[in-house]
Amino acid sequence: MQQLGTEGAFEVLAKARALEAAGRRVVHLEIGEPDFETAEHIKAAGKAALDQGYTHYTPSAGLMPVREAVARYVGTTRGLQVSPEQVIITPGAKPVVFYTIMAVIGEGDEALVPDPGFPIYDSVVRYAGGTPVALPLRESRQFRFDPDELRRRVTSRTRLIILNSPQNPTGGVLTPADLEAVAAIAREHDLWVLSDEIYSRLIYEGEHHSITSLPDMAARTVLLDGFSKTYAMTGWRLGYAVAPPALVPHLVRLQTNVASCTAGFVQLAGIAALEGPQEPVEAMLAEFRRRRALVVDGLNRIDGVRCLLPGGAFYAFPRVEVPGLTSKQIADALLEEEGVALLAGTAFGPHGEGFLRLSFANSIAELEEGLRRMARGLARLRAARGT
């Protein structure tokens, strides 16, 4: 159990809720959850499925009509020929991280993980007995990895490369050239790839690119995607893996052991999400684009702060400098003194030092208030340190 980490967003949320319970007003910029309602046609499909009796066990891999719908969707969005038998429907997308790592990482194996990156990657690799090897994502490269650095980190023990694009926490987006570099290394060293594409529909310029679309890569890549971010369905707990046939039985066996199956009525709501009207997704993306401009502009107006424009997801990852204080100390002070909840960059790995993560999945009014509190709090911290 000591090998398992946690997720900083939920820890900070708990602290923020405690402050609210004591009567404080808190601006929430910490949690990665769309502040939109699930679309009515999706909720209606879930309710109808309940009335139709989809309240019992389903096959561990998921209901076949849902697996077929996902296969069609992935075929359209990634240009792949996907068999429904390659699709595994999971209770949220996070189990795909756990199942994939547990299936391919053994004692002493290594996995390349993005840093800063989603902390569960590192946590589960350690839990499986493996060693996470940090792949730095640098601001100077728009928070994309250096292909030469990636190649240097591959050893005889490497088994897995984990990708996340668009990326949490930075909002960085990998280019086709980046993916080609990963594919070449994976083929050369016979490596598995876990491609976390949960933010694939939340991209602001250009289009999403998946490594699974490259030659031979679908045979060594587990594609992770889901419904939480795109369709504002975080509480429904619905995700999926598209896996190479050789891995499918192992991932399904893990699902049988861990969760048995995914709720049937939730799965049917997923069909409505994928195949119903997409206007709610487009409206949400347009609003996120508006908020992104507001937040990045506002951050760059604060003394001692600079922020790149994120290419996807709904996070800003500004560099915030207060001499003598770590990112964690700055984030803690902003919460305790100003009532603005955000995350230290180090919640996502050592290379996050010097940065904070803000989620702009909140209203314009709350974002403006959060920026005001940040500016005031950072000015106070710098003044206290004589800078």
C-alpha cells in the first residue's frame, strides 16, 4: 500500500470543502471536471435503460451494442478498423490505466511516464512492482517531450510508454512528428504504448492525432478514452479501452476481478452520447475556448507569472515565482489566505516545480474572482519576502 500514491485534486478539494464548512468562500480551480450538465438526450437514454431493466450484471467486457458503438466511433475519429471484440467498457477511464499497467509491468520492469503528468500513472507502475522513469515535458517545448531524451531513457527493462495528449496538467498537445518518434522507438524496442486520449475532443486548434493511426501501432497500443470530459459525465463512470487482441483477455480478466462489469444503464447512455447530437460538446468547447483566453490573459497580467496558451483540455499551467517558496507552499498559501483552490505543479511530478495548475472548468465570474484573489495573494507573498 505504501507504493500507491493519490490524486492531489481530491486532496485539495477536501481541504477546500473543510474551509467552506467553516464559513469561508472558496473559488474552485482545482478539480478537473466540466461544470456543465450531462446533455438531456444522454440522461433520457440512461433513464429509459433503467426502465427497461438494465440493472443487472453485464458481460465483463461490456454489452456488445456498446462495444460496437465505440468501435464505430473510434473507426471514424482515428481512421482505424476496430473490431468490437477489441473494446472493453470500463467504469470510468481510470481502470484502463490500472488494467494496462498491471497486465504489462512486472517486478523490475520500467515504464516511461510523462512528468508533469497524471499522478496515477506513476502510482500504479510502482504498485505493480515496476519503476516509473520520468519523461520531462518542458515549457520550452510547449510541454512536449524531447524525442532524443525519450530514446535515451529506454533501457533493456523498458516495457511501456505512456502518452497523454491533450495533456493533464499542462494542456500540451503532441504533434504528428512526436507520435512518429514514439512509434519508431516502440517498434525498435518492442514496447507497449498506453495512449491516454481522454481529452481528445477538447482541442482548440487543428485536430487530434492518435498514435494508433500510425502503421503497426494499433497492434501494440492500448487506447484509453471515455465520456467524463467530453460529455460532462464524470459521475456516470464510463470509459473504454481499445486494445490489441493479445491483451484483451488479460484486461477483461482484470476487470472481472476488480469491478465485475460496468453498469448496463450507464453503458446504454454512452451509445446516446456517441451517436446522438454533438452540439452540446461543441458548445462546451466554445465556452472553454472563451475561458481559456480569459484565464491565460489574466495570468500573464500578474507580476511574476507567465502562462503558455494550452492547446487542449481545460487546464492552464502557469509558471509562478515567489522567491524562497515552493509551488506547494504557494498553492497552500493561496488556499488558506485567499480562498482560491488550485494545485501545485509538483502534484504531477518533480518537473512540475515552479508551476501551478488551474482548471478553467468554472464560470467566467468565478474565474475572474479567482484571478483577482491570485493576484492579491501573490503580491502579498512577494511583499512578505521583500521582493
